[in-house]
Amino acid sequence: MNTSLHTQFLPDAARRWIGAAAVLGGVFALAELPLYFVVPACDATTCGVETGSLMPDELILTRTLCNFLALTLFLVFMSGVRFVIAQRDIRYEWFGTVAGTAGVAWAVVDMVAKGLEGSSAIQTEEWIDPTRTVPTYLLYGSISHLLLAVFGLAFGYAVLRSNTLPRWVGWSSLGIAVLHLAGVPSMYFGFDSSEFYASNGWGAVAMFNGLAAVWLAVVGVTVLRAKSGAQLPVPA
């Protein structure tokens, strides 16, 4: 009979990398967000629902780069979620795995969406508004909302049950999940980004994702400040 104990201990250096990645990801996400609202003035007869607010390639590519950097850093954070949970209580490792997997999938899906927007700006000679003319609404909209909802539910439950981080982190994670579940039906409300709850709307996408990015940065600070806890070993 095997009586050995299975334990996983996360080195402090790895924990610092995981926390710092979330913090820096939040910084780049917040740097990107205002660039969606700083656009040149456009005559109403030229910029309609179909075309949006035309903007220079440099603006589109700058916010695309900020998005790439933010999501790459969030991907690093998400890859460490499982280990942060398992360090404290390995019984909830599976929930950490679900959360981390959903988080990585969100980062990749959103990066693909923004990559298509940036590529369209490079390919097209005239100014465009990729939030209107590039049909990636469901990628950074409803699909991303679903993935973030799964992450929020799994991460929140794991934190509350394992006491890996302060309980407010767990409860606020569940709040993030509810927020993004509420964003899923936005796919039924068109693609006018000036509308709050459109599939690419400034509320359902920009505000919801912005809140998630700020929250992830705060969680990153909490991970950085957390002390390595003794794990509850599980007999083999």
C-alpha cells in the first residue's frame, strides 16, 4: 500500500511572476481602453452604423499592441492559477485547472479577434473602424464572456473552499462571473459599438472587460502579497 503524500509547493519566485503578470496585464489593458474612445471627428453622413468612426492605422495598431501585451501577461497569470490553488489545498486543484484553462482560452480567443482587427487595418488603404467592419464581435463578445464566466465561477469556488486568498477575492470572482454571464446575450443586439449593450458595445465589451482587467490586476497584487501557506496533503 502506497502511503506517500502528494504535495505541490509553489516557489515564491513563481508566485511573484504569476502575481506580477496579472498586475502588468491590467496596466496594459487600462492603457488600451482609452484608445477606443479617442478617435478623430467624423461627419455623420460618412460615419454611419456600418462604417463606424474612421481612424488611422497607427491608432488601431497601437491599441492592438497594448491588447497583445495585456493578454500575453494575463495568459501567464492564468497558467499559474492551478498551482496557486493546489499549493494551499490540492483537493481543489481541478477547479484551479478549469479556471486556468478557461482563462488561457479567453486570452487566446481575444488575441485572435484583435489580431484580425489589426490585420484588417494593415491590409486596407483607407481608414476604417475595425470594431464595426471586422466581424469578430462574437470572439471578443459573447465567447469571451462565457470563458470569463467559467473562469470566475471555478476560481471563486476554489478560493472560497481552499482559503488560498482572502475571501473577498472569491466572492468578487463570482461577481465577475455573473457580470460576464449577463454579457452573453449581447449577441442579439446588433453591432453598433456606440450602443451600451450591442455585441461590440462600449458597455458589454469595453466596460465589462475593463472591469475584469482591473479586477485581475488587484488579484495579482493579492497573490504577490500572499504568504506561502502550508498545503493540506492528500494520501495516495
